[in-house]
Amino acid sequence: MTASSEIRTRLNALATALRHFHSALLDVAKGEHEFREGRIDGPFALYGLVMNHPGFQWLRPLSGLMATLDEVTDSKTDLSGRNVQDVTQALNMLMQGDDPQFADFRSGYARASSDAKVAATEARWREALAAAQPEDRRGTAPGSLEA
């Protein structure tokens, strides 16, 4: 397996783990909405809320990061450690940075972080991120996302 295909495989594993994390966060946001507004009538109604309701807007930065990661892994270009570094930095900014544009995400995440499914899926994406690091950096992921 080439270095590029190995990186692609590891980034695909990270993308899968992030999708599960996003799903867990969405479940929490859905629960919050249903507590305030009443039952959501099916997946199309939920989709409309996710796209348009301010109570779900905090999830958009993670959705955008995941879409970008999918574009990178689906591209035909060779991947390198730089791609891993870029996604690590993006996750670091989103989860723990002080950039005010992600404050809503961090607030929503803080509300959801006590949920068992959120905690379990977060642990999985963090493991996948650590596994995606170049061999000489495994266990010492850059930034403050260290385990």
C-alpha cells in the first residue's frame, strides 16, 4: 500500500467516525428541539429544521468540515501528512480554539458532551485522528487534541 493510499484509508476512517459523532450531536439537538417544540414528524421535517432552524445551526461548522474531508479523500490526488495536519488543525480550531465564529458549535457541543453516545463517538473520532497521524507522531497528535 502506498503512503497516499494508507493516508486516504486512515482519513476515510476518521470521516466515518466524524459522521457517527455528528449523528450523535444531531440526536441531542433533535431532543432539545422536541423538548421545546414538540415531536418532529419524520426525517423530511428534521431535514428542514437542520437546514433552516436556528436551533440546529451550531452543527454547520462540523458538517462543513466533514464535507471538506470527504472532498479531500474522494479526490484523485495523492494525499500526504499535510492533509492529516490540515484536518487536525481544523478540528482543533473547531473543538478547542478561541475563534468566535465557532463559539456556537462549542456551546452546543458543551450541552451535548454529557450524552453517552456523544462521548463514545467522540472517543472514536479522536482514536481515528490519532491513528491517522504519521508514524513518528502517533500518540502525540499536534495541537491540543492530544489524548
